[in-house]
Amino acid sequence: MIDLDDNDVLSMSSPTFETGSTFKVSELKAKVREFANIENQGTGYMNPKVKWFSDAGVECEVLRLDGGGWQKGRLRFHLEFIPDEPIQSQLLIPSEPKSPLDDMRSQLNPE
């Protein structure tokens, strides 16, 4: 999962929310907020649904299955990108963890 920045650019083969095929993440967020508020355009009243897509989110409580009772907080929608292929930096991570003894072995057996 990759969290997208507002200035990242998206390209979609079938654009939605009346955008072009290429647009910034911030533009998509604005279109989603506009879509959530469409039924109240021209009234001067902001639809409460718009808060779901804001950074502040909406107040709520959650009851988790693992216990702890009700917990107050905020709920908001989050845009994330899931790549089909691993990104280059993920490919550079060794598949096996390095042993703490590797440094000692290389000092004892210089090649």
C-alpha cells in the first residue's frame, strides 16, 4: 500500500467524477467532496456527508471485538494506491535477514 500525496498524479483509463484521464490526487479529493455535496448545491448548506472526505472526518465511537469498551474518535475515508508490481525500493530489500554474525565472519575470513 502506498499513501498518495495531494500532488501525486493519477491516470485512469475510465475516469470518474468528471475528471480528465490524468489528474492530481487533490483534484480527485475535491471532486469526491463535490459529489458528496451535490444534493445541496446552491442552497448554501453543506451536506454532512462532505465531512466523511475531509481531513477532520466525522465523530464516532467504535466497539472493538478484542475488548476495551467503546472508544471515541473520528472516521474518514482514505485514498490509497496498491501497486500491481512491487516498487523498486521493495526489490532492493534482501529476502533473508542479515545475521549479526556475518560481520564477524567476514573479519575472520577476509577474501
